[in-house]
Amino acid sequence: MRQGSLSTRHLAELPSRQPLTMFAATGLSGLLLDRVFPQSMQVWLGTMCAMVLVWWVAWVAAPKLSNSLRTRPTLLTRLRTACWFGFILFTFAGRHALDEWQYASATIRDVLTIEEEPTVMVAVIDEPVRLQRDALENTVARTSGVTGMGSGPNGHHDVQYQTRLVVRVVTMRRGTQPVPITGRVMVMVDAERQDLRPGDTVKLYGRIAAIPPPSNPGETDQRIAARRQNVHARMRVGSADQVEQLPNAGDANGQHSWNVWLQRWLADRAASARDTILNQIEPSQRGLALALTLGQRDFLDRTTNERLLVTGTAHLLSVSGLHLGIIVLLTGVVAGLLRLPIAGSVTLIVIVMLFYVAITGARPPVTRAAILLSTVILARLLARPHHPLNSLSLAAIILMVWMPAEIFGIGVQLSFLAVATLLLCGRPFSNALTPAAETIRVEERFDELAQRSQAAWRRALSFIASWTGRVLWYSGAVTLMALPLVWSQFHVVSPISVIVNVMLSPLMALALSAGVLTILAGWSLPSLAWIPGGICGKLLAIMQWVIDSAADLPGGHFWLPSPPTPWVITFYVGLVAWAAMRPIVTSRGIRRRVLEAGLLVGWIGIAFALATSPAELPDQTLEATFVDVGHGTATILRPNRQEIWLYDCGWMGNANATSRNIEDALWSLGATRIDGIFLSHADTDHYNALPGLAERFSIGMVLVPPGFFEGDGSALARASETIRRHQIPVQEVSRGQRIRRGQPSWLDQLEVLHPPRERMDANDNANSLVLRIDWGERVLLLPGDLEPPGTAVLTNTPRPPPGGVMMAPHHGSLRMDAEAVLQWARPLETVVSGGQRAAKPEVTAMLSAAGGGVHVTSREGAIRVRMGTDGALQIQAFLQQPW
């Protein structure tokens, strides 16, 4: 009980020992309060006034009203303290409410829908212009669901670079007239426009749409990220000449205000730094160099981004504390060479640090690091005591006031979590002049004296072993603390990251130093910039090799469905509770480390079981989910809770062979394995997601029509290589063939209707693999891209019973022989897996001519069909009824 009392005393003293930490925790609670229970600013303002009134009563009025209160000063003190914390809580809740009101008050939200529309817009550029590789936009466009927002499913724009603008709208054409509009829009220009700067007024000709909700289960909601960036819509501009620069309004004298001038100057410096890197670093390493030095990840290809993710090294390219530390170190060296006094050195360091923060975009991680370093420098300059956790809390407070929405971003959360873990795993109280601390220091000095008496090679080995063990400990601690968040958000668990981060940290520090020197040389001595540029490139090449090797290492990482969000919250709430209970648990004789390891293993085990538990499915029910992939096909078949099959997996414009949306839908079902994939024919929009799926899921077999792999093309070669590398069995199937797996299964209800064993003398579409699945009284027909003359062959086979469900052949193309197929199949419902063209009214009219219902994925999102053996039929559209 004595130790328990001691722990309680320490908790009671926490506000005085860690005032900023308590302030930050209370502020965060206020932001969460308004996020979970949103209220108007007036409500929070009234609550704040109530807290002030209660505090005034407790401080002034109450002691004068009753003599009994004078004998209970502790009660009044606690009441006043509670009022202070309540005031802080509701102040931050009001700050969050104000931020939400400002975002929601933009009038552009009232005039746009998720359907694209052409427009002419006059706007002011609000942020520095950014260039990015066009290929990176493939996935963004498809996941956003906005046609033309990138090289998505409905087309590919063959340009080398895109220009990304964030603009503040002034007017937008509505009908035939421009009208005043407020809001911020992200504009993608399919060309280079490096001449534009913040504050420029531009007229834009393009297509605009609101940011749509997710259209598939498990898909990331792009509106959340847009909200954090204060962006209300996205716009596509097709060429450079569709961006017309107008005379700037400026102030009354036609001049920019000082803050716009500063933004423009910083944008010039950032663009100059980017150009220096692009000119001095070899092409294969430019993306890594820009990400490392300036935090610009727009030039990284998707493969590199994914390899950084699975090796747990993506954070190394996020400009943060390590980057600023190196900048401060280099600046300190320069200040030393110039023999500046302490005040001058500190001033130079702060100026350089703020400049670096500004040209890298002032993102939350680097802003947090700048505040943390500034407090350390200031404390040492003033010879004042300093506590790292208080400094970290100060950074959190500033960010919560400045950009409250960003606090809920995964990047910010991981950044603060990593720094807090490093501080707590070190010695945050080492500066305390306590007897215990002094005893430890004396023992360390004796150890140092003993080591100095050893041979030089022994001291070197001892230092290397000690440094390696310490860094591995830090890396492992950060990895474990971040595990629930990374697993939940990115579906990956990366044990190899513990070792890879240790290997890459010194290389990254050297490469960053060389990159910064390259930029400085490019500004002052351009003829010598190639020297540090070459060194930076070589170091980055080594880093790339390490990352690639680690990414290919078997067992180095695992792709998994996400654990439930409440279970992730349980981990961090439990972590805080355990930190408070540690002294009590230790006093009872329990081996703390063993218990901690057991709790961690137990959490991971339960999280894995919850994440991989198959989604619910009624008994004797066949479930078919038509994933919204744009112009393409991906149908998930679930004959029972344990098995998952796919009919096709691809979409048009998927040049990177990714599997996003399909994998999200599969993970939402708790899947880690795909029992089999039917590939209907060799058009890329039906199979080009296979490489991505093979990296993330175990695939039991691939079933194809005869002659599937006889064609040419890089996509088909890539699919073949994927099948060979992952040793996936391949089986050719044709008309009349039953698929056997050695025991009775649902495949007994599946029949291949087309193509015949001998391939027809026609294109791949005519030879599409057509499946018929009989399930009780209902039939599910999957015809691929079947078209004449294959259509005539199909309609000459025995007719299925009416009242079933059919996927429209060829994505609902108006050129197919729809009437013949519909008359033959007589479906009750038809599902169209297609893009914007499939959503045209003509397609619906054609497919509903026989009286059946029509569902289009690009219009309704993913379509889930459930058929019971008793004849029950349920169809659910994700955009209307998310599941």
C-alpha cells in the first residue's frame, strides 16, 4: 500500500511536474469531444463562460459565503483546478468547432456534386506549386471516383509531369455567368507550369467535381484527407494553355502584401532547390533525393513507395527531427567557422531552421521538430531546466491551435508517437539531481574508467556493440508502439523494419547532409554542386538496394486485414493505464518485463484473430460483390464464410499493376487467401491487378480459358512472371467442364458455358470465359466481355431458368448484342461493372428493355448480390447502403 500511495502521489503531482503535457492532453480531449459530439461554437463558448463563473465562485465568492468552506481549502483548490482544466477542454472543443464551421461555410460545397462538370474558374494560387509524375495519379484518380482526376480507369494521359495547384476560388461559371464562390480546390494540370507562384490570379478551364465518398467496402475515405488539407473539390485541366495567368489584384497599390511576398520568395527558393536536385542527382535517385531533402515525395514511383512502406522506412523520407538536427549541426559548424558569439550562433541556427521548415512546406512533423529543437536551444541559451516531454507537448499545443484537423492525421500521430517513445525509452528524468541519479552517474564513470584501461580494439568493439544494442532497442520500441496504427491504416506488419531502420539511419544522415550541401552549392557555387550531388546519389543507391533487398526478404513483412478500431484504441488506452500501474505491479513481486511481453503478445494474438475473422454470411448463401474499379471487372465470390474466389481482377489505366480497391474489399472480409481467380480473357482491364494481389494474398489457383497466355504485351508477361514467381497453379477450363478439387464443394454448382475447347477464330472478347453458377432457384451468370460471334455460341446452349442475376457483357457496351443475350438469360437483375460510360442512360435503357433491374458500379458503388438456396435474392449498393 505504501508503494501504491507513492504512485498516487506522483500522479497527483503530475500537473506541476508536467504542466504542458497535462495542458496538451486536455486540449486533445477537447478536440476529440467536438469531433465525436460536434456542437456549435456558441455551445462551447457558453460552457467556457460557465467554467469561468464556477471558478470565480470558488475563488472569490464561496469562501465569503460560508465559514465551513474556509475549513475545506483542499475542496476549493480541486474545484478551481477542475474549472481550469474544463476551461481548456471546452476552449479546444470550440477551436475545433470553429475550424469545422469555416470549412463547411465554403459556398462551393453547395454547387458541386461528385459528377464532373466543365467549368471556367478564376482563382488565386494559395500554396507553392508542386510538380509530380503523372503515373502517380493512376491510383488517386481511380480511388477518388472522379473521371479525369488522374490517369484513371477511363483514360490515360501521356505526359511526363503534372502540375498540382491548390487555389482559392474567386468566381466560377454557373450556367453562362461567373458567380462569386468561396472554397479551396486542388487542380491537376497535365503539363508543367513552374512559372506560377502563390498569390497569382489564374483563370482555369477544366472539369470539376466534389470529392466523392468511398464506393467500396474497406476503401479509404478521400474526403477525410481533403478535409485535413482544407480542400473542397478537385479539378482537372488538360493542358498548359488552359491555365491563363491574370493580372494580380494585390492591394490598393497593386502590390502584394508582405505575407504573400514572403510566400512567393519561399516558393522561389523551394523551386530552385528542387531544380538543383533534379539537375545534379542521377534520374534513378531523384525521387528519393527530393523526398529526403525537401519532403517532396511526388517524384517517387508507386513501387518505391510500397517498398518503403513494407520495410517500415517511409518515415525516413518524412522531413522531421533528424533532418532538422542535421541542419542545425551543419549550421553550427558554419557558425563556428565564422566565430560567431553564442547569441549570434543561436540566431543563425533559428533563422536557418525556420527557413528550412518553410521551404519544405511547414508540414506538421517538421513543425513539431522545429518547436522541440527551439525550446531545447532556448533552454540552454538561458541556462534553464528543460524537459523533453514538455517541449513535445508545447509542439502539440501549437499544432492543435494552428491546424486542429491535422492532429487526426495518421502521419502526425505516428510522428508524435515515435518521438514520445524515444523520449520515454531514453532517460527523460536523467537531469534530475536526485540521489539515485547521482549514484547511477558515479557507476557510469567507474565503467568509463574501466573501459579506458582496455585495448583500443576492445573499446571499439564495445562501443559498436553498445551503440548497436541501443539503436536496436530504440528501433524496436518505436516499431512496437506504432504497430497498431500502422497495421490498422496500411494493412502491413513489418518485423524487418527494426533492423532496416538501424542500417539506413547513418546512410540517411550522410545522404541528407550531401543533399543539403548540393542545394547550397547550387545556390552559391553551381559549378561544384555535382560533387555533393554525386555523393548523395551513390548513398541513395545503396539505400535503395538495402530497401529492395529487405522488401524481397521472405517473412520480412506481412499483409493483413486491419484489426478493429476499438481494439487499436484499447492498446493505447491500456498503454497509458499500464504506465500508471507499473510501480504498483512491481511492488507485488510480479516480473514486470515478462508481464509486459505477455500483454503485448496477447494483444497481437487477439488483434490477429479479430482481423482475420471471416465476415458474416448467412448459411447456404452465395455472395457476389462487384467491386467498383471503374472500367474493368473484379467480382468477389463467397460460397461460404471460409472460401473466397475472384472472377477477373483489373481495370483500364492500371499501368502500375496495383490492386487497390480490390484488396480493400477483400481485407474488409477478413481475407488473407484467395482460393482461386477466374480470368475471363486476356484484356488487361480484366487481369492487370493480379501482380498486386499476389503480393498481398495467398492464391490457390488461377483458371483461364484456352490460349489465354498465347498473346503478347508487357502486362500479360508481367502476369505470367507473377504466376511463375509465386508458384500459383494454372488450369485451363472450357465449355462443359466441371472444376474438381477432390471433394464435393460449391464448384459442383459451377458450369463453364464458354468458350469451347478449341479456341474460336475471333478476338479475346469472343472467347471470354462464361460461368454459370446455379444456387437453389437462382442463377448467376458471369460472361466477361463476350461479344459476337461468341454471343451466338452462348445463346445456342440450354437456357438458364429466369429470374437470376447477370453481369452485363463487355461493361454494358452499346455495341454488344444485348437483346439476344437478355432474351436468352432472362435475368431479374443486371449488374454493370464499368466506368462513366456505363452510367449513361442509354446503357440502362438497353439493359432494362426486358423488364429487369439495372445496377451500375460507377453510379452506385460496389454491388453486393446475395442468393439463398431458398430463392431469396438481396441486392445492395454500397453508396446507398454501406455495409
